[in-house]
Amino acid sequence: MDLIEGMELVVASVSGYHGCPRFQLIKLISHTGASYVGAMSKSTTHLVCWRFTGKKYDFARSIGAQIVSHRWFEECLKAGKRIPEGPYVMESGEEAGPISWEIPASTAHGESKQTLDRESAILSDCSNFTSSSRNVKTNKRNSNIGCSSWTDSLLPEKREFITSESEKIVKKRKKIGSWEQVRG
């Protein structure tokens, strides 16, 4: 897989996609060379929305992120270059229709270890998963694992972006954990 020049600057998140289409979209984003993030932050440059509703959508608008359909990523991949977002801005996934790109049968041919490790990291993004699903492992040598291994229970209905309050909670938990290790 050759990464598309210019796409390394894209930091994308997804909203409103569930199950197999969500998994497929995350893989598509990765194949273009863009970075996928589960949680929105001020560094997010693009949001792919199924519908123009929700907290991620509102946050993306407030920070000036590009809101594009999945078709933009598909067309960049087809063209082999980053194309202008214009025709794909403010086109919802629902309006664009189903994702037509298919996950390749194998990513093992001709790819570097760095690319495979990057894809593994993307698929192991836990920012939107419940604690019971954090141990999801994928076969990074064969990305054609299909959607059968991804169930709706692993992809929760509601996805939030990180707030400063949730960051404080995480830091407190880490401090408590470190203190318990020293004490024990």
C-alpha cells in the first residue's frame, strides 16, 4: 500500500457509522495514509458523519474541521492523490450512500512493518470502547478479517469526545494506580 501524499496531514474521526460500515471506514481512512482518531480534539482536521447531528458534529463545526463524506477518502484512494474536499464537504454519509471501497484480501504483500503496525494501532484504538472490549485483537497480517469479528457490542451506540473533565479523571486514576503499586 502506497500512502497518498498530503494525507498524512489529515486527522479524521467518524460519527454515526456503526458495525461493519464503521470498521470499513476506519480501514479506508488508514489506507489513504490519514490518521484515524476515535475521540475528537482541536487537532482533528476532518469528520466523516453519517448524519449532521451530535456532539462530534457540533464540535467539528466549532473548531473549523472539514466535514466530508466517506466518498472523499474513496476518491483520494482512486486518484492516488489528495483531491480537494469541496465536492464532498457537507455531504452526509447517508446522502453519499454505502461505502464502495472493499478491504483488500491481504495487506501482507509489499507493505512495510511500519504500515502494518500503524494499522494495528488504528484498529486497537480504545477511545470509544467500553472497558470490557479493550482486549480486541486483530490479525494485522490479514486485514480481510471481515466484520464477523466486530459486533455491535464492541462498537457502542454513543461516542463521546474527550473533555477536560474526563482527562482529569484519567489522570486521577493513574495517580491512584501508581500509589497502590508503591504501597502494595
